[in-house]
Amino acid sequence: MTDKILVTRSSMPEIEEYIEEIKDIWDTHWLTNMGSKHKRLQKELEDFLGVEQVELFTNGHMALELCLQAMNLPKNSEVITTPFTFASTTHAIVRNGLEPVFCDINADNYTIDTSKIEELITDNTSAIMPVHVYGNICNIEEIERIAKKYGLKVIYDAAHAFHVSYKGQGIGSFGDVSCFSFHATKVFHCIEGGAACFKDKDFGIELYRLKNFGIRGPEIIDGVGANAKLNEFCAAMGLCNLRHIDEEIAKRKKVVERYHLHLTGIDGLQLNPVQADVTPNYAYYPVIFMEKAFGASRNEVFDALEAKNIGARKYFYPLTNSFDCFHGKYNPNLTPTALHISKRVLTLPLYSDLAMEDVDKICEIILECRK
Ligand SMILES: *Cc1c(COP(=O)(O)O)cnc(C)c1O
């Protein structure tokens, strides 16, 4: 029996490269609290992502959660978002004492359906929190127009969209703030880590304070902050991985093209779109299975892969607006496209060193499911 193929496998630098990078930590004994690796990574990311300011965090979730807190939105105000996302997006809103209002998604790229945003806006709406799902980018111009018209803040969850650009501009430069995740499973990672990208200097000062216990100076603690600092070992992993990011994405592209070769033009399969003016990052390979036309359901394909030791992922399923923790508070039927997609989507294994023969095998198993 061959080893299990997981849906993802973290890329790592050569061990020698990482050891070289962490060596001087044994001279300085500076392990965390915004040390030299942290500072270097911050600067390198600002240049690499083409954004004005980067604040680093211990993970992507804390970036989202503390960005919302730093915005100081009115208590209990409403944040328009989508349910077709990872738990983190919705939880960041709820944990801030804000009210998520769920907007439906586009059927073709799974991002927020901007034609449905305005009907959800009330006097109590304070912000929009859209997600660049699978690295597909949202309708940025339309979101900007709506935000401007109604005076709303925009916080992008860009966790899937590292190194994606739109019309030549880094994806992190849109909205009031864009947040990335540097979790081990993402295209670029720091083991665990995250970042917020923004322009407003005062917002940056507030964010920094919130990630470091509300400490403004040695004897001045004037905010009730959390602890969300990125440590030096994680920053060092980021510095190494950033050197190889182009190679990482090029290898992912090859895997995606191999999948396309087998799955393009098959009845009943919807593949991820190619978006105009977007340089993609090949973060995920989602497939929507239309049972009637294809001849097998998403769950049947999932089980068939599982039986052959291949881990695909029902990502995103369930929708965040049907999570048990919300006790039926939200109605997933009000976001019918998201509900439809979440019942039919499977993301297939995708990582830079996934072998072409494995892609061939995975596709063969999928196509054999057809009745
Ligand atoms: C990974 C992810 C997050 C959270 O990032 P962490 O670094 O794991 O905390 C948030 N939103 C989305 C869409 C994600 O995929």
C-alpha cells in the first residue's frame, strides 16, 4: 500500500538553509518580541507584496480579529460577509461582538456576489469582509464603490491569495486592510503566521498595540490588547520560504495544468475559473460535481478517493452560517448559491511536489466514479 496522499503538504526549505537562517539566534538569544528576523520579514513582505505597511501576527486569524478590533466599529454593528469561507472569517466578526450578515456568493468564482450587497445594508452596517476564495479575487471595484457610497470599512480576508495580483497591483493593497495567513498549509508559510496590509499609520500603531498586550511604552499600557506576536523561528521560516516562492508557485502551476488536462471538458464538472487581469497563485484545485451530469455525487467521489488512500477535502463544507456553535441563528437557505456549491465542492490534493503520476491516478479514480 502506498502512503496516503493528503490534500496538502507543507513546502519546506532545505534543512541547511533553515539552520543557516536561525544560527545567529544562538548569538542573540532573542527568540520573539519583534526581533531582527521579524523586522526583516516585515520589510521584505512590504516590498514583495507591493503594499505600504505590513504588520505581522502569530497567525492569520489574529490578524483578522485584531484588525476588526483596531477599527473600533460600533458595538453590535453589522459586518457583511460570506458563509463560503473558513471558520476564521466569521469567528473574527463574532468574537469582536459584531454581527455577521451573510451575503451570497457568485456561482463561478465563489467570492461575494456584489449585486446582493446593497440590499443587506442597514443603518447598523459598519463594514464589509469579503474573501478572495481559493485565490480568486473579489469584484474589487464594485466593493470599493459600495463601501464609498455607504461609508463602510473593507477588510479583505486574503488568506488564500498570497502573491496574487490584479491589474499588476498586489492583492494586499486593496480595501482598508487585507489579511494574509502564513499557516503551514498555505502557498507561503511561516509554520504559523499572518499579516495585515494597510496604509493608515495610526491604524498600524493601534494594531501593533493590540498584538502586544496594549503596551504603548515600558510604563504605559493604555489598551486591552492580546498577544499575537510572530516569533523569530517562524519569521526565519518565512524568510527562507520567501526566497523560493516563485519556484513554489511555478510547481503548483504544473500540477494544476495536469489536473486541467484530465478534467477539462468533462460533463458535470465545474473547474476553477481563469480571471481576467489576475496573476493567480494556484493555491487550490476546487471541483464542483454536478451529480446528474457527471454521474456521481461529490460524496461518492470523496469516498472513492478515501478508499484509495487519497485525501480530498470538502472545503468549504459546512457553510459557516450553519455551524453548530451558532445554534440555528442564521439561515443558510438565504445564501442558496453558497449552499449549492458547498454541497458539491471537493478540493483535490495540490502541493508543489505532488507527482504527475499521482495527479493522473487521482483523476482516473474520479472519472471511474461515473455511473
Ligand atoms: C487559513 C485561513 C484563515 C486563518 O489563518 P490561520 O493562519 O490559520 O489563522 C482565515 N481565512 C481563510 C479563508 C483561511 O483559509
